[in-house]
Amino acid sequence: MLNKLLIANRGEIALRILRAAKELKIPTVAVYSEADKDLMHVKMADESICIGPSNSALSYMNIPAIISAMELSGADGVHPGYGFLSENPDFAEKVEKSGFEFVGPKASVIRMMGNKVSAKKFALDSGLPIVPGSDGAVSNNPHEQADKLGYPIIIKAASGGGGRGMRVVHAKEDLEHSIELTQQEAGAAFGDSTVYMEKFLLTPRHIEVQVLADKHNNVLHLGDRDCSMQRRHQKVIEEAPAFGIPEDERKDIFDKCISACKELNYVSAGTFEFLYEDGNFYFIEMNTRIQVEHPVTESVTGLDLVKLQLRIARGEELKIKQDDVVIQGHAIECRINAENSDTFMPSPGKVIDYHAPGGIGVRIDSHLYNDYVVPPHYDSLIAKVICRANDREDARARLERALEEMYVSGIDTNLDMHRKLIKDPNFIEGGVDINYLENKFKEEKHV
């Protein structure tokens, strides 16, 4: 199985998957929208098929079009990347029923872990620590639930993701209106208006654990990451390993994640995400896919997560054991977006000149090239700059140098923002919470 791979994504992650497939001698098929005919991976793939117009709902989210492209090309497997259909259980199920290999877990696992209510119940049943909250969807008497938890609370969409479908409530009189607004937003964004509530932690960090599992019941953890530098619940800077977590706490949460994976019969790469406050981990969700920030884990483990995903999908047994996974050094990643550093407004357009930084310990994941036109239709991520060194400060200093060296003209980017953040005294010290960046922007009167 997996004699030809269809890549159901675009941009840097599609190029990342293509490169891994080429190293494994797996022929590739790129699918693309009318706006993406000039993407680098489309030019490099063995075959390419246009699956629709620029509107992602009619192309990258169009399940029948992607299945048809698989049938037309003779591809027997599909890698969904991240975003788009990567955590859509209906897509995974359709792939499975069509006799193809989905590079990821089973549709039933995606469905359960993709719904935050059922995921939270699973976490509770499997021994993962959870944030105090409603046992399920918000009840007909939400005030009773909220009073038990104590304000502030946060209302969340059960099928939410990407930082959408969340609303913090600080006072009792705002509760019902906040629930109604979140339900409306959830229904419009995810087709599911179910919401639930949790105690709102005031100064947590965002810590996540990378796991990997094959079809032979072998499960590994690949360490942790800190993704606390966020704007509007969107990660901005990520690093591995997480700074300042005591080893006993780290080992305990790793063991619980492995146990949960085995209970799930999980297969492929996945990530358990937690809030961490006052020495306690609280499960918030599981991402059943490869993540944007996977390169920092690769940088400190020396493992290629995408190649391992492909090997697992082919039915191979993991050759590495847990004792073989050794965390060496420190890595930090910045997400470079085509957007204004001050207003955060997207900045599509033609790239006139692009220079990627280099040197020892510097990695660039990007699909940019000179004269490439960044379309206005999709996520604004255009590059990831990842730097590794023997310790955190050396990695940070290397990243500072790399960001100064990087050059993109013709479009606005958030490079200037990252150049400032990487020199921020609180970031240098380490351990900022998830509210730090928002508060910093408010103080500086950013939009």
C-alpha cells in the first residue's frame, strides 16, 4: 500500500510532504486550485491535477473532487497535511471506504477527538487531567454550572478549532448572551452549534506532547513543545522542549499520553495539547494530524515525522523504541505570515525578492520563490524559520540572526514583529503565558 501518494493540501506543508515522499521513492500527485497552479510542489510533483476554483470549499475542501483525483491518478493513499480536510472524519471515512490509505488515524478516532465534548470525556475516562468544566454540552441551567466553576469561565465550541468559537465570560449577567453568540459562531463556522464551558485559567502556558504510533500497537512520545506565544489563540512562536517543566511532571504527562494513545488504538502522528499552570497539566484537545510546529520536535530528536507517518501508513513497524528518542539541544520556530506587522492585515501579492537565511542550525520551510504570487484566498503562512542549538539561549540568538538575514519584498510580512519578540526580555527569560502577547499588543496599542 502507498505506491502513489496524493497530497491534499497546499503551500509549505504540501512541499514538506512531497520532499518526504520523494526520499521514500513514493510517486506523488499534487492537487491544486485555479489560484495555485504556480505552487512549488505542483511544479515538482510527478503528476498534478486541478480540482476546482480558488474558493477552498470548491477545491481543497471538496471531498468528491479529491477522491476523483485519486481514482484518476491511480493514487492509493492521501496525506491531508494540516488544516483543510486533515481532521475531517467524513473525508477520512470516505477515503477508507473507497479502499485508499488515509495517512492519519481512523475516521472514528478523528471524529471522537475532533469533538471537544467527546474528547474531554475520553480524556477524563483515560486518566488525563482536564480543566474543570461542564461534563458535556451547556445545560438548560447554565448559571448553575457557571456558579459551580466560578467566574471567569470560557465558552467553547464543541467542534471548534483554530482559535475560533471561544468566548470568555467574566460576569454572571453576560453568561446567556455569550453562550448565544458562541453558539451562532460555532454553527456558522463548524456546522455544529454545540458549546460547553470550562473554568478560565488566568495565566496558563500552552504545552503539548507529540506522539507517534504504528499499526502494531507501538506508541512513542517525542517530547513536548511550548506554544504559549499566541495572538487570538493562534500560535506565533513555538519551541522544544518546553522551558522549565520539572522532569517528574514531564514524565508523568508523557506516560499518560502514551496510555491514552493505546486506549484509542491511535495510529500516526498526533499531539495532546494542555494548559499548564501552577505545576498542573489540563488537557484541552488532541490534534489528530501533523502540526505546523512539528519541525521543532524534528530538530531536537533528529526524526522525520512526515517520513515516519508515511512508513506507518505503509504498515511498517516503528524501528525506534522509546529509549532511542533522545532530546538534544533546543529549537525555536517563528511563523512568517504575509501580513502587516502592525495591523495584521493580510498582504497578498507578488514576491519581488526573497532571500532565505542560512547557516548552521537554520531550517526554512517555505514555498516562496521570486515572482511567486501569494494568493488572497488562503491562510497567510508563507514560511517557518526554525533554529536549533545546544541550549535555548543559543537557539534564540541564532534565530535572532536568521530573522535579520531573511528578506522578502513585494508583500508585507510579520518579520519585524518576530524580530522584536525574539528580543523581548520576558521571552528571553522563558515561560511566558498564553495571554502575554495579547497584553503586550494592548499596551503598545496594536490592533
